[in-house]
Amino acid sequence: MAPSKPMSRPSLEMLCALTDENVLRALMAESRLTRAEIAARTGISKPTISDSVQRLVRAGLVVDTGERTTGRGRVGSYHGIAPGLGAALVVGITPHGVTAEAVDALGSVRARQETGLGRDAGPQAVGDALGSAVRRLAERTEGGLRTGVVSAADPVDRTTGRLVHLPDAPFLVGDLDPPAVLAPYVTGPLLVDNDVNWAARAERTDGRARGVDDFVYLHLGEGLGGAVVSDGEVRRGHHGFAGEIAHLCVPGPDGTALALTEVFAALGLRRPGSTAVDVAALHARLAADDARAEHTRTVLADAIGAVLAAAVAFADPRTVVLGGSWGPALAPAVDDRFRRSPRPVPVTAATLTGPELTGARAHAVDTLRTLVVRSAHPTLDP
């Protein structure tokens, strides 16, 4: 057996890059720190941190804020991330409007544009509103929009980023191509995903599934969707359509198998001329507290329970979270029904407000921070 070759030592530039990354990430997390504070947070010696700070100041990535420590001992200088390093674009597209944010590397929303849309506005109106909002943000953002994340209330083709109409599913926004609309304004990577997947990511970091690696999230609103989180990652599937549940066969009001979306038609709870759920009518029905309300609650709990039975069989989740505009209200009934199933899994109600933008924003900030770190040593960029 030939002797193994000794491992090569990392280059000086690589060591400097690793230190600089620690400094930059510390400052992006805390906004301002002294060199001693950075050393304490990173576990790196203060002389090494001082050299790194000087390099990053020369590179234009870090600045002396002009603030000084007070009290006994040696006066320390505060440093922070330099202004003008650009922002991440975060977009939410719903049937009711477009929200666009410019978020900096500290995670702060620097600018926001909101454009309301009439119901069933159509993809042309949505595209025009999206382009106009992002153009205004780009004009106001020093350093430009370096990356972008889009949350859309429709299925998203994983390869192209286009919104896709699937059979038996509401097409809430329409045939829109967000990457094409945003290409003139975003200089770096752009990720488009549906709002349910972004909401599931937010639930794992900040919500009822915090720290849970394996769970299922159902969005029950005007549209119907699910997200499967396995080993801590949202599983999008080959085309990006994993979790599209509207076409699943479930028991209807009389026990006959129907597509999930057709259950709402049978209950008289679809919007006129649409396959979308009439959320206002559904809430009013359930609030009546009469026999009809109880029947509706039972039918929906059985239908959602059938969806969850399939999800449990294939994904083996630790828990299930129900979100959307009416999902949390139905969570107790679904949990009661599912506890009596062959493979019971706890069902809980989501509590986050705006989880889809929360999830998209977190990913956008993480990507922007990585771009800032890489700009310190572009020759090492993979």
C-alpha cells in the first residue's frame, strides 16, 4: 500500500478569507462591534481580527462608525458593514397585489413598495405592477439589487421560475414569468418558489415547527397547497410541484371520492366562476355554530385528514402545521380526527403572520451575506 500524501496546508489567502468571513458575518449579525467584541464572538485572536478589519476597511466592506467605547480601560472603536453594498430583493405576488422590498445585509428593510390589484387582475397587470415596483426600488438602492427571492401564490416550475397552471388547481396569479420581468433590475441569483414552501421554511425557523427536521405544512386559503420538509429541507420535487394537493382524491360530503378542490364546490364554498375557495363564505359558515356548520367542519376535517394520511405514508413527518387564512381554525377538528387514524401525527395551527415573506426574506438575506463575503476575496469565489 502506497504511503498517503501529506495534506497540503491552506494558503495564507485562504486563512485570511476565513477570518474575514467570520468578521463580516459577525458585523452583519450585530450591526456594530469593536475588534475585541468580534474576537470574543468568533474565538479568533484580537491581533488577527485587527488585521482582518484593516483589510476589510481597505476593501470598502467595513467602516469605522465614529463611535467609541466609554468607561474604564482602553477606548475601543466600533466598526460596521459599509453602506452601499447593495440589497436583496424580496417579492411577494398574490392575487391581491405585489409587495417588493429592498433588504440590506443586516436584515433591515430599507425600502418597500406595495401595489394593490383587483381580484382576477390577470398576469399582464401583475407583471406590470411587479416591474414598476422593482424598478422604483432599484433606483433608490445604493449598490443595486444583488440577489432576489420571489414568493408566488401559484405552482412554480423549478427550472424556469415561471408560474404554472395545474389541472384541478386554482390559478390565482396567472401565466407569469418573474425571472424575465426582474432580469433588468437584479444583477445576481434569483430564486422563485411558491408561497407555501416559503411559509414552511419560516415555520421551521420561527414558528410551530421550530427546529423540527421532518414535518408537513398545509396552506388552506383561497388556494390549497402543501410543503414537505424532510431532513430540514423543503422537498420541491423534479418539476417543483411537490405538495400540490388540490387534485388529490378525498371523501366528499356524501362519502364519494372527489378531488379536494371539488369538495368545496360540493359544499357551495367556491368563488363564482373560479376554483378558488370562498374564504369569507367558509368563515361565515363555520361561525354559525349550527348543524350545517358542524357538517361542514366534519366534511373538511375528513378531507384534510385524507390528504394527511397520504403525506404521512410518504413523508413520515413528526408533526403537521396548518396555515393559510382558514387552516388554523380547522386545526382542532383535523387533529381530533387524525388522532384516531392508523398513524396519528400531531396537528397544530400556524401562528406566524405573513410567513411566506418571512421565509423569503430570510433566504434573501442569507444569499446577500454570502455575496458580500465572497466579494472580500473574489479570486477564491468557487
